Amino acid sequence: MYKILFIILFIFSVGCSSHVDKKPKQKSTYLDKKYFEKLDFSIVELQKVMVDKNWYYVRKDGKAIQVITDKNGEADVFKEGLARTRIDGKIGFFNKTLDIVLPAVYDYAFPFYDGIAEICVGCKEHGVEEHRMIEGGVWKSIDRTGLIVEE
């Protein structure tokens, strides 16, 4: 009896685990010193630097994370201590120590405002630079822990 129950549970758990989405790899990196050696870290802990047409926030030890470009072509700014990054086409949030705090699982996300961010799953961005539009998908509100907020 227990053997049959164990086999059923094993098959069920294997079947379910194969359908679970794996978290995208979180990408912080260390930049070559040539990209940031002339930056002044005496007043601020983070600086913005452009590398190969992409903005990064970088610390004086070289740890860096790519940041989303805003509608003006500038690096996304921190709002309520978090900024957005794009990893493998998805958007997530990181803090000022360059640690991912909300994994990159959203197709689009607006910055946080009063502890809430609007996120979209299934939407698509169209257009270029400052003329981008977001269409379709399901929109929700999340809190700073990533939990969906009642609407």
C-alpha cells in the first residue's frame, strides 16, 4: 500500500516539477576598470556608466548591473530604493547594493510609487526610443516584496 502511494506521489512530483518555470539567471557582473576608473566615488557609492550602448550602475569595486534606459535615453533612476533591469527580455528590480530583490519575470514594469509598481505579463513593447508603447497583456500591481496587491 505505501509502495503504491509512494510511486503515485513520486510520479506526480516529477510531472509537476517539469512544468515549474525556472527563475531566469540574475546578472550582475564586474566591469573592466577602464570603464569606471575615472569616476568619482568619494561622494556617491554608485555611478552610471555606458558600456556598448547600455547603461550600467557600477560600484567602485567594479560590481555592475545593467539598467533599463528611460524614455530620454538615460539610465533608469532609483525610485523608493529600487531600479529596473532587463534580463533575458524580462524586467526585474535591484537595490542600491546591486542585488536583485525582485527577479526579472515581468514583461514590463513601471517604477515603484508609494510602495506599488504596475507590472505586466504577456504585454509587448513596440516602437523605438522615446516613442515606445506597451500593448496587451495582463496588468497587476505588486508591492516591494513582489506580492500582487488587491485591486
